[in-house]
Amino acid sequence: MTTLNPSITRWQGVGLLATALLGTSVFILPQLTVSMAGAGALWAWGLLILAMLPITLVFAQLGRRFPNAGGPAYFVAKAFGERAGASVGLVFLFAAPVGLPAAMMMTFEFVHSLVPLGTLGTLLAQLGVLAAMVLLNLKGVQLSGRLQFGLTLVILAVMVGIAVVLFGTTEGSFKPLAGPWSWDPMLAAAGVAIWSYLGVEAMSHLSAEFKSPERDFVPAMLWATLLVGVIYLCGTVLILMMPGESRLMMVDLFNAAVGGGGAWVIGLLGILAGIATMNTYLNAMSRLIWSLSQQGYLPASLESLNRYRVPQRALLSLATLLALSLMVAHWAALDFDRLLPWVNGLFVVVYLLSMAAGYRLLSRRYRALAMTGAALTALLGFALGPALLYGIGAIVLVLGWIAWLQRRALSRPRQRT
């Protein structure tokens, strides 16, 4: 059996992507952008949402027209050949040993605010969370989609509820929203905020598992992009209404609106959102491994599916790699702020080639969107600087691996004769 189970609905897709983009940063990035740009943070988020729409739409159109578990790798293969597509897929996998451990570390920032854990206790708890996610995913993506969409609605409800209470009780709360701002800090804040949207490509790996990708995939991605933007804007407005010096202002805002309990509510939501982010990427990467194994670029043993139509061996192999990565990160005392730039270097490569594939594969009316997306991605790569070395190293290793596979394939007939 070589087909996946098409079970994702439009609104489950919205939940999967929205929670992948929100993660733990929904309670952190608004405060950071306000500290950088003041009232200009609102304009920074507005510009970022507008900028992300063409990139998201290109990915959505590619996913709708070419539904495949390979995602960007499949799109690039359709546009530029099988070797180029396989290179993208294998490069994307290099995000696993650094990106998911970094997300785990960010999630456990919220855990530490509620439960004090030592170094060994933190590692054991992280491995436990990883094991729980694997067990959930082994039974299919449908349950994950329902849970994650519900989590997105809860986060949005908390944000809107705090805003309604504070707007009604805080005198002069609108004044900071119209405060002074300037272009340079606003652009700098937008440059920081763009990291919140890295991950829109993850849903393209799941396009083949939508019940009706032709009808639901594009609306799901666009609705999720806009919903996430509204949530970040809401958080920014709240921070501007009640400035302070706390490391996690959203806790203070919740306490001001409700009267207490902010540490537990925001902490638990941050933990759940972080787990949801990792869950989406665990889904996407396991299916990419499954697709690459079918193409012969990874061992054929990773092709098998379990009775839930889930690539079980690919998922378990990925989980083993992540567990080892967590152990190495703890041994080397690496923090998430050192790992994230490496991941971003890989995404620059994937996004740029995906936009080029969009230009090649989509109709003429989408080419301007693909060019805009490529320009924004190139600007992002320029901002990364030395962090691109991880992406460059990944490309070198991937090309070497593909060349070795080709040489081995050519040598086999000679050995038989």
C-alpha cells in the first residue's frame, strides 16, 4: 500500500497551519516588536501579513495543483527535475536535528515558569513529550488537526477576551496605539517578526491528505495566514495598551483583565502551542522521508505504512534522530537562540527554490506573486549572514549523497556482468 489517508478537512488544515505558525512566539514576539518600534509595531505586523500573503498563496496553489507528500521537494522536481527536487527534500530534513530541539527548548521556557526542573529532569521531560507526540501521530493526523484547531480558537479567545476587558476598563488605553514611531525601528521589528511565519511550507507536505485538496487547501492556508496575523496584531495592541518591564507581559495582561492566574493560563497555552508546532513538523517531515524513500533517495525500508496509513518507520526513525539531537544539545549546553538561525538558513534555500518552482509551474497571473515571494526570501537570506553556512553545508552534503547514489546505481550492472 503506497497511499496516505485523505482525512484533513478545511478547518482542520487551518488549525494545523495556524498552530504551527503561532507556536510559543505568540506570547513573545508582540512584546519584542513593541520594545523595538513602539506603536510602529502595529505597522510592522501589518506589513508582514501583507508580505506573507503572496508567499502563502504560491505554496497554496502549488499544493492544490500538485498534492503530494513531498511538498516543496515535489514542486521543485516538477519544475527543474528529479535531482533538484530530491535535493530540496533532503536539505529540508536537515532542519530536524536543530529546529525541533529548538522548538522543544522554547516550549520548556513555559514549563520552567510553572515547574522548576533541573538539567536532567528537563531532558527526561522533553523526551517524554517527544514520545507522546509520536504515539499520537502513529494513529493518524485527523485527531491532531481537531486538537490543534481547538487550541487556535482558545488562544484567539484569550487574546480577544483580554482586549475587550482592558479596552472597557483602562482609561486612555487607545493613546499608545497612536504614539510616535519611525520607519527604521518599524522595519527592524518587521524583520524580527517575519520568523513567526517561517513554516507555511509545512502544510504543503500534507496537501495529499486533504479530503478535497482542490477545494479546501488554498482557503485553509490563506485563512490560517490571516488568522495568525490577527492574533499577533491583537497581542501587539494589548502590549501597547499596558506597557511594562515584565519578561512575559502577556501574563500581566491576563492578570489585569481577570484578576489572577495568568502564569498558569498563559504558561499552559504556551506549552500546548509549542507541542502543536512540533507535532505539525513531525507530521510533515515523516511524510517527506516516506516520499523520498519511495523515490530511492532514502532506504526502502522507510516506505511502509501502518494500518492508519501513517509512515510508521519514517516517523520512528525521525523521532530517534530528534531524541539524539536533544541529548547532544543538552550535553553541549546549546540554547534555542543559537539553533534557530541555522534553521532559518535552510528555509531560505527551500523557500527560494519553491518560489522559482511556482514561477515555472503556475499560470501567468501567479508569476508576479512568485517573484515577490522570491525577492522577500532573498532579503531574508541577506539578513541571516553567517547562519547561511549551515544551509550551504547541507546542500554540499546532499549533492554528495545524490552523486554517490547515482554512481552506485551505474556500477551495479557492471558488477552483474
